[in-house]
Amino acid sequence: MTESEFLDLARTRLSPEPIGRLALARGDHDLNAGAPRARDPKRAAVLIPVVRREAGPTLLLTVRSSRLRAHSGQIAFPGGRIDESDACAWHAALREAHEEIGLEARFVERLGYSDTYLSTTGYLVTPVVGLVSEGFTLTLNPAEVTEVFEIPLAYAFDEANQELQVRCWNGHLRRFYAIAHENHYIWGVTAGILRHLYERLATKEPVA
């Protein structure tokens, strides 16, 4: 997928506003019938950073620090809980990206919102897609992030690389998407958000 192709799809198929209603949220329950669904989930936001590169757009991802209590060592987008001081999900995503990896807001253009994701851990996550211009420098917060890396957007959007897997979790079989790229393994919420973004942008008919 070229940058122009991606931008054409993003500007017509992403939502201009957060898809915040709990009833419209996608999530683990899409693949797992009977998965628990929080009635009053905590609100969070993530930035899906699409980086402009000469060879084609890439996705910037982080590896969470092993010091964190939850999801340590896993791959994630920059993001976290929406604070009362945050004007909106977009501001929360930018704030978290700056706190975690030092990405400055002046390099990021908001393109729109993808499908809200309800996790089994009780978070309602608003993913906001941002186009990141080259020239930025990153400073990692070691308490939260140990590594950042990029994968080609075309690779992530290739269905051959979106593997549906099954694992036993808390005594139940759980189905989830996973994307392996070089020495990185993207799964769980992050892979689910990526899959939903792919469905919204790259399928023949826009997702409602």
C-alpha cells in the first residue's frame, strides 16, 4: 500500500470523531463468544502512528517495559488512560506518545479514528490514526518502553501475515489475531486494533 493509497482510504473511511459508544465497540468478544464485557470500562486512547517513509508508510510500535505491572514486555501502540485533564482522546494519545517515547505533537497529523476496542481487562480503547512526518527524534521513557520499531504498513495489511491463533487463557480457549515480523510478535489488543483498522480501510466495503 502506497502513501497516497493509504491517505485516500484514511480520509474517506476513518471516523472524524471517536466511536465512543460502548454498544458499538469491537473487541475480544468478536472472536470469542461469551467473553466477559465490562459494563463500566475505563477509558483509554492509543495513537496509531503511520510514519511517512520513502519506501512506503510504516507503523511505529513500542515494546512495553518489563517493569510494568500489566502487559509487561508486550508490543503496543503509544497510549494509556484518558485523564480528566485531557481535552479528548486525541490529546490523550498525543500526551501519552510524548511521555512514553518523546514523539512531539508537531510531527503528527490527525487522520481520524478507527473502531473503539473493548478489552477483556476492562478498557475501552479509542484508536486515533496519526500521520507522522519524518524528522522526529525519540526519547524513550525506560519505565514504560524498552524499544520502538517500525513495520511496513503493507506487511501489516497483508492478510497472509494476520494469523488467527488459539491459546488457553484462564482455563478457556481464546482466539486472537497475531502478526509476526522479524523478531517481534504482535498479538492481543494491539493485533486486534490493527486487524480492525485493516478491515475499515482495506476491505471492499467500508465498515459501519
